[in-house]
Amino acid sequence: MVDIDKYAGFCFGVTKAIGSAENELAKHGSAYCLGKIVHNQKEENRLEKLGLHTIDRNEMLANPPSRMMVRAHGEPPSTYAEAKRLGITVVDETCPVVLKLQELIAQKYINESDCKVVIFGKKGHAEVNGLVGQTEGNAIVVSSVEEAEKLNIDGKIALFSQTTADYLLYLQVAEVLKRKNAKVEVHETVCGSVKNRIPRLKEFCEKYEVVIFVSDEASSNGRMLYDVCRSANPKSYFVTEVADLHDEWFVGCDNVGISGANSTPSWLLEDVRKQCCEIIKSRNNGD
Ligand code: SF4
């Protein structure tokens, strides 16, 4: 038995952005996206073949396209201002969940000048840059419990997290800050698409002898969800593609679960499932 986790694969925000890219490509023959549309190189390659060009900020400034997609992670206000100045039509695919978080942070920053905005997330991550941009660059980003321990702020703090942050780690960071400062307001901003997967993934991993987790190394939620797999089932293996599968993982095992990140395309999960079936079949045939 080789099953795919029904909760694995594109979340709502990524599905929407990829659908929009496919529409743009069908309509215009090519499209430009600021930054990688999804943290999965295999899916990037598929869309590149259809005519999607990924550009960075410098390329946008040096050679502005007439239309440009903003991916689900969102962008800081400065990007929209630059695009307007350069006459670029923005196809904004910022995920509605990220958009709501951006607005929440912007409101906090504008309306409560005595409150310091702290964001738990990965420094330099596109979504985090977009969130920091809502505070004119004044928010503090913490990426670990250790960094939270070193933070000394006397006044009010509004704590937010990147939507794809590790939820359990976020709770720890919140506890550290609350211990040091009674005036911490904690906002539950880890996305349900990530947070709700943790208990479901644990349950899924416990049902199988071997778990194959499919993700790109660059996916934040992929790394975090793979840790969940390993804690629930020590026979969990991380792969980015079919070629990473090893026959010896399946010795004496007929019961395999396949899961993946919120940025793993369903076609890749299916390719991995088929190859696992092949490995088990040829072993059973004594090949
Ligand atoms: S993880 Fe949540 S916030 Fe992030 S793109 Fe997906 S649905 Fe949107």
C-alpha cells in the first residue's frame, strides 16, 4: 500500500498564484514573476518551459517588463511604488492571508507609535520583507528562541509571525518575550494551512512503516513539516524528486505514506508514489 497524504500539496494561496500564472501564460504566451512563484524547483521548471520568467528586483529596475506578477508571499509597499514609477502593470497574487497580516501590521504601526512590532520569521524571506515593509523597515525580526532571549524592549510589543513559521517555536518565542516583558501582545498569525497540518501529519506518519516526504530544500514549511514526520516516525525520508529514492528504504516494507510541503505540486507527489510502487513491486518479484 502506497498512499498520498490528502492534506499534502499546494495550499490555497499557492494554488491561486499558480492558476494565475497559467492564465497569464495562456493569454500572453509569457509572463514575469518577481521572485520564484513557489519554493519548488520542479514546479518552477515546468512553468519556465511554458514561458514564465522569474526576475529579481535589480532586473525589474534595469529592464522593467510591461506586466509583472507578485507571488503569494507579497511585497513591501516600496515594490508597488517602484512598479508604478516604471509603468509596470502588477498582477498581484499576494495570498489573502498574507495580505490580511500585512494590513494588521501596518495598522498597528500607524496607530500605536508606542508599540514595537516584532516579527518571528526567517530573516530575508520574501514574506518577512513584505511584513517589515509595512513598518517602514522598523519592525524587529527574530528567527529563534535564542534571539528572543537577547531582545530587550521595555515598552509595549506586538508580536506577529510569518504565516509559514514553525507554530510550536512561535509559542516558545512568545513565552520568552512574555517572561521578559508583561506588555506583549501575541497575534496568532501562523496560517491554518500550515498549523493544522501538524497534528494531521503526525497521525498520517504513525500509520505507515516508511514515510517519504517530498519538498524543496528552500521551503520553510517543508523543513518544519519534515521535522514533524521524523518525530512521529523515525523511518521518514526527505526527497526533492524521484531520483532521490533509495531501494534500501523499502526493505521488508509494503506500507508507505507519501507527504509533502504546501509548495509541493500534486504531480510530483504522484510521480514519487508511482516510483515507490515500482520499487516495492520489483523487490517482491525478486528483481
Ligand atoms: S501557507 Fe497560508 S498564507 Fe502562505 S500562501 Fe499558503 S494559504 Fe497563503
